[in-house]
Amino acid sequence: MNPIDSLFRRLRAENRKAFMPFVTAGDPDAAFTRELLPVAADAGASLIEIGFPFSDPIADGPVIQASYTRALDKGLKLADIFAAVKDTTSRPGWQTPLVAMASYSLLYKRSPETFIATAQAAGLSGAVVPDLPVEEAGELANLAADRDFKLILLVTPTTSPARAEKIVKACGGFVYVVSVVGITGERDKLPAQLREQIARLRAMTDLPLCVGFGVSRPEHVRELKDLADGVIVGSALVKKLEAADTPDGRAKALAEVRKLVSELSGALG
């Protein structure tokens, strides 16, 4: 069974929810990513989403865009990311599932078959592909299903019910529920219509529903605890990486990530 499915089956049996931090691979370098992933796992991450830096992100706010730029400016390559992930998942006792957040351009350039094979060999269990329209996702969805690699697509507040049904049918592992209209980034509060959005999706699928975009505070996590199956936090954590490009800064960034992951995952109870 895919590790993502195993995770959510266990959490549902225990009446618990998943906490998913998002971190950028290669910011400030791949060696730091090797340090960062175990810290996030030890601090309470149920599953970790790894951003694959891309020069033209379409949904990411300024914090994640800047993080991608820092990584790419250092010459980060896909091979560097896969190597860092494999080094992490090869550690004795490693159990935390990892998923990629990757533009379809990265899959297409390498070929979806090669990307999935390389990702699985590194220890990744799936991929969030934010810029792949569901109308064009059939081939990749079938390929991923055949290889037990989870393809995760996004449903936004403006997605029509008919289109949302197509998206959830193409998804595996979980559905990424975008809580706000707009780009990633910290928000003061979650939108009032989120409860209704999740209720509509519950009627369409048995897949876990995990909420991201704008989730950054313990009170947000507590608010989602009884609504969603998981919460995804990105910008608030990625912001901690800004200071990681010096020896003293690396230790500080790791400590701040550990503290925030612990606080946010703890809010799920």
C-alpha cells in the first residue's frame, strides 16, 4: 500500500488529522534540505510536501517565489533534489511520507514515466501538480495509478461543482483544498465559505481533504481540526529559511522550523 494511503488509514482509525509542512528543496542548498526534512518529521510532521523550485510558479506568493529563486540561483537541479530525498528516506527507521510539489513542466521535460520512476526510487510517494488542468490530466492520472504513485490536484473556492467532481476522481492519496482565492501566503483568518466548500467535496469523494493556502497559525489549525483531514502550511515555514545561508543562520532556521512545526502540529491535538 502506498505510504500516503497507509498514513490516512491509520490517522482515521485513531481519529487524528495530518499535519503537512511544505518546504522548498535546495534553499539555501541541498545539504540543508537533508537536515531540514528529519527536523520537520521529528517535530510532528505527518507528511512533508517538498517544493521543486521552478522559474515561473503560478500560485505561489512572494515568500515561496523568493525561496525558489534562491535555490535556482545556486544552480539546483532535479538530480540534486532526488538525491537529497533518497538520502533522507534511506535513513534507518524513516517513516514519514514525502510528496513533491512540482510544475507539470518538470514532469513533461523529463517525461512523466521517468519522473515517476525516479521519484519513487528516491522515496517520494506522490506529487502535487498545481498547474495541470484536470482536462489534460487523464494520461498522468492513469500512469500514476498504475504505479501506485499518488497524483494530487487542487480544488479552489472558484472551482465549479462539475469540475470539482472531475478533479477528485483524478486525484489519489488526498485532495488539495485551496482555502482562498489567490496565491500562497499567510492570512489573518480563514475564509467563511471554507466549511461549505469542504462539505461539498465530502459528498463527492472519500479521499482525505487537506487544506492549504493561508494556513499559518495554531488558531487556523484548530479551526480546521474538525473540518479537514489534514492541514498544509507553507509560507510561514519557508519564511524561516531566509536566514539559513550562513552557519549561524542554518542552526537558527532549523530551530525555528522545529518550533513552528511542533506548535502547529500540536494544535491538531
